[in-house]
Amino acid sequence: MAPKPITKNTLFYGDNLDILREYVPDESVDLIYLDPPFNSSRNYNVLFKDESGKDSESQITAFEDTWHWNGSAENIYHELVTETSLSEMIGAMVTLTGKGQMGAYLVMMAARFLELRRILKSTGSIYVHCDSTASHYLKIILDGIFGPENFGLFGNCRASESGSTASERPGRVLPVFRSKRSRSSFSPWRSDAVKRG
């Protein structure tokens, strides 16, 4: 089925798996930067400010980073183990982690990684921003989808303290570089190469 056309400046709101499947054609994207939920078991809120710019007590939940093994997770799991090449790997991961929060998170991520591989051009690259909560599992899933030979970088850098405290963002932020083929170019970022104003 051909994807639905996207008009310029379109903002999608909702589950990105549905959007990827319905709107984004095969091999149409050069670069993907993914900053998914980390399975932190927290709710993240949007805080509002009043007219003077002071924080207001009003807030709404932006998203819940809590995963549950429910009918949706079971359906995606069934799809992954019956209709994809990830069958054995996903089956083993869910056996290892159980049909709980981590299992649901990994199933959700695997389905989206498969779609991201589909839309990535053969010369494209994907960067996945994750933390130590599930990075080791995500790397295995990425190896299964993109191939271990297309692994480029597993960074290890301290999260920025601006906007959050160390107690709010424990551990490290781990950007992972992947490509669809092993000959993709990658130039690591160097802090001394950044011109400071």
C-alpha cells in the first residue's frame, strides 16, 4: 500500500508507529535522530508560566514513560515473532525480561526500529539517544535489525545539568550511531571544533 501524501509543514500528533506505516515511504529519509522514552517509570509534565513569566502551579502530563504488557504489547509482540526476522531474538528478550514493563518497552522499540530501517535510505544514518536503563537491550535489537557490522559508535557522555538536576537524570546519556550499510561516513563531534560566540 502506497503511503498517504504528506503536505509541507505537517505536524503529526499520535503514535509514531502508525505515522511511519501510513505516511512515510520506503528509503526516503537520510538522517534519523531518535530520542525515545527511556523506560524511566516516570511521568513528564509540561509546566506553564503566568503572564509575569513565573512558574505556575498548573501543569499537564506530556507523556508517561511507563510501559505495561497489555493487549497492544501482546499484538505487537505477536507481529514481531510471526511476521519478522526478529522472531527468535524478540522471543528470547521477552523470555529474559518477562511480559512486564521492560518487555513491553523492548517490543514497542523493536517495532519502531523496524519501520525506521524501512524508511532509511541505503546511505542514511540513525542516531538513538538512550540511557543505561535499557541501552544494552536496545543495542542488541539494533544489531538484529541493522546488523552488527553497521554499528558506528556507542558514546558515553554526561547528561546536561541545565534544566535538570543530577538526581533527576541519573546515569549517562548514550547516543548510538547506526547506518544501514557499513560504508556510511561518520564524523565524530569534537568540542574544540565548535566556534563559541
